[in-house]
Amino acid sequence: MVEDRLSCMRNMLALGGCLLLAFGLSACAVGPGTPLLDALKTEPGQGRGNVPAPKGYGAIVNPGESSGLINPKERQETQAYLETLASE
């Protein structure tokens, strides 16, 4: 009898913990500062958060210049370097 009650209580605690975790994760999914109920009321793609965008995610600096191995200004040097690696 006591074991049945403990088993029932354990199941209820597990269910409550899962629900709490699910609500917590869904609240994080809409963005910090956005109330979950407001996010659920809006249509997908139409919602607005009440938190400003973080700094550092603005327009691209020097959009016409790439760097690294795919830099068009250094394409011949890059190709020669890759050919030397392939021959080794």
C-alpha cells in the first residue's frame, strides 16, 4: 500500500519535472525577454521581441573583400600552395 503511494508520487514528480523542463525550454526558444504567452499568440514570422538586438550583429564590414584561402586577390598563390600540398 505504501509502495503504491510512493510509486504514484514518484510518477507525478517525474511528470511535473518534465512539464517544468518543457515550459522552460520553450520559453528559451522564443528569445530572452519575450513573454511565452505573447510569443504563442503571434503567427510564425510575425512576432517581435521586446529585447533589442545584441551589439556586433550589424551590417557586414567591407562586404566586397573576402579573406583566407578563397580571397580572389590571392587565388593563384592559393592554388599553387594547394598543388604543393597535393604532391606531398
